[in-house]
Amino acid sequence: MTAGLHHREIGPGDHLYLVDGSGFIFRAYHALPPLSRKSDGLPTGAVSGFSNMLWKLLQDMKAGDKPSHLAVIFDASRASFRSEIYADYKANRTDPPDDLLPQFPLTREAVRAFGVPCIEKEGYEADDLIATYSRLAREAGAKVTIVSSDKDLMQLVRDGEIEMFDPMKSKRFGSAEVIERFGVPPEKVIYVQALAGDSIDNVPGVPGIGEKGAKTLIQQYGSLEDLLPRAEEVQRKAYREGLTQH
């Protein structure tokens, strides 16, 4: 089905689709009732849901915006270089459910059965690989569509070059949609996240500053580099104290 999509180097005029495979698995697992193979009781619900999502995506691609290159990207493991920088990174996460664990390798097999490249790298998250491939494709003159609903990937969006597509909502994200979500353009999302932190990943922000405050500060000062030396000027006491004391 996808033969010829990925056998040559990417270049100007090409269109690369990068599918967030790890995000797909968890969505499929939580969206569907448990299924299991009759012969031995092997759980298969997430694999089935994942395969249906990938199949639908491949069918939709044929009808619309055909990619020249396509890959599904996975997290290799829970550990990444971020854990070395900050030991508590994702420390709040529980282990995947017992009935999901045996399905991880099966989803990789399913991707290969579709004839689609399946990529992961030890020590890195799927997000890192998606970001790197997006940059390399963009530098080679190609357009990129990131298939994911992960807000962390919104910082990569660049109008006319890199877009995001959430297949669950059938919504495409350009700069305007990122501004709608974060209050700032894609290249400044990282500043908002640095100030607000991310409870999902157990990353602390500045005490007293939530996402709303972070948006306001970055809209006003432009970047962390411009904000921090001027922290004493910030009018709101909770923000000012958070910035000067932490």
C-alpha cells in the first residue's frame, strides 16, 4: 500500500507524514472496550483500535493530501535523556496497565504489516524524533504533517512548512490554532510551558504562575530572556515573587 513512499531521500516538493504512534496506542486503549484472543487470552483491544486508526489515516491520505514519505514514531522506553537532567521527570506516571504491556510489540508488528516504517530510538521520546525529522525535512524543502494530539508538539508548527493534524477531532493546526490554544505563536510555546510547568510530565513551573499567567507574561515581554531581567517590574505580586524567588 505504501510502497514507494519511503525509498528515496526527501527533498523539495515532498510531503512527510509523521504519526505519533505512542499517542495512538494510548488513545486506542482508552477508547475501546477490552478485547482478547480466544485461543490464549492475549489482550488485543489497543492493537485493534490502533490498526483501525492507522488504516483510516492511510485511506484518508489516498483521497486527500497524499504524502510522499510516511513513518510511525514510537517511544522506545520510559527512560530518556530528560530523566538524567531531571530525575523526577514523569516520575508521577504509573506503569502501563498489565493488559496493555503485551500489546506494545504487537502494534509495531502491525505497522510493519501495513508496509509503513516504524521508528524508535533508545534514550529518546517519540516527540524528539518527530521534532528532528520535521526539522530535517523542512531544511530539505519538504512539507511536514505531524499526526498527533499532543500539545507539546505544537511548538513545531510553522505555516506553510509544518502543520499538525489531530485525527480524532479532524482538526489541522497552523499558527492561528496554536495561538488560540496557547495565546502565543508556536515558537514561543516553549516559554509559556517553561513558566507554567506541566503536571502531566511532572515538570514544575514557577510557583504562583499557571498557564493563564504564563500566556500574559510572554505576550507582554516576548520571551523568558526578556522577562527574567525585568522580573521586578512585573505588577502582579504572585508572579513577581515567583520569578524573583525561583
